[in-house]
Amino acid sequence: MSDTHAQQRARNRRVQAGYSLIELSVALAIALFLLNGILMILQGTQNAASDQNWLAQLQEEERTAMTMITDVIQQAGYYPDAQTVDPSTVFQPTATFGNVGQIVAGGTNANGAVITIRYQGDATGNVLDCRGSAIPNGTLEEMTFSVQPGPNENGTLELFCTANGVAVPLVPNVQTMAISYGIDTNGSGAPNAYLTPDQIAALTPSQIASFWTSVYSVKLSVTFINPLYGTKQGQTLSVPQTITFSRVIGIMARTGVNVLNLY
């Protein structure tokens, strides 16, 4: 009888003993492994969403910059009385435009190319300047696009528009701008050479005057800071620091609507 009780007590002790330390360690290791996998998936999802947001912002900035500059350049040389008034009467020389009839002027600053456009407003109120404001009827306005430090704490560069002496920031994260001008050098009525402002400035005075009054199109390249550069360890070798968007823009007063995207 005592042997039976002893065996029963032994069985009870084994039942009450529960899991061993080894079993608990294995279970804990498996749980941690699964938890780590879940956290890695969650982190990857968050990183992908963040990257998509940055890229969407970059695309929006690129679209805004290109649209604003294109709209202005296409209107270069517009004036409402084109059927009755000679353009040489409307577009007289100024401090920026050195030649009669010149409607596009270019140069450079410390951050790349600078371009200035001029045209008149009309009675419709639909002719806008680079800030989106209507130009009064018959008013000749000059608008300049440039890249310069923005009104922020760290002074990062932005795309600016200057009209009537007032500079307004348009798009952030722009690093530089490059421009070349489609010139008609042989009287064919179409550009047969693309020259930068520095190349034009190296010509003779008579050539410079002739070239600036025969600009038919503008090749524009705007370089943005890549928001994904350097955001992850080891990524700087495969992700470019900047992204450049280019576009060839026809001046409607001479070529009609002619815009070619080069993405």
C-alpha cells in the first residue's frame, strides 16, 4: 500500500513540475525570432512609405518648377497689338535687354543660369507673370528666374522668380539651373544651334546682338537635391545626390507651342 502511495506522489510531482528551463528557453527564442521578423517587416513598410512620400514631394516640386518656367518662357515676346504694332516699337532696349526686339536675356550667378523674359499683358487679364499675377493691359513686364538662398534658417537654395523688383521663392530644394538657347544662325526660321550664355558672351558684339534677337527655344535643366540621398546607411554609393529634370521650350511668338519633356 505504501508503494502505491509513493508512486502516486511521484506521478503528481511530475505533473506539477510544468515546463523545464530548456523548454522555456526554446519557446522564448522562437518568440523573439518571430517578433524580430514582424518588426523588420513593419520597419520596411514604414521606410517604403517614407520614401514614396519623399519622391512624391520631389515630383511635385519638379512639376511646379517646370510648369511655371515653361508658362513664362512660352509667352516671351507676346503683346496684344501684334497685328498693328511692330515688335521693335514695343521691345526697346533696357538695362537687361540690350537690343531692340530682344525678348529673352540670359546670364549666370553663383548658383547657375539666370533667365529673364519679357512680354505685355492684355485686356483679358489672362496673361500672368511668374508669380501668377495678371499683367495689366499694355504693361511690359520683365520676369527673372534664378536659384539663390531661400528665406529659411539654413539658407538652402530655392528657385526664385523676380518681377517688378520683387523676388519671390517658388520651389525649394533646387541646387542649380542650366540653360542653353536655341539660336537661328542661318535665317532658316528654326534653331540650328544651342548656346549657353557664356558661349554667346564670347562672340563679337554684332553676333551677340544678332543671336539674342533670334532665340527660338530654350533648353532648361533644373537640378534638385535627392531627398533619398544619405537617408540610409550604405546608400550613398547607389543613390545619386541630385536629380536633374530637363525640358526644351519653344517660344510661341516664333515657333508656336512646342514643348518637349526629357525625363
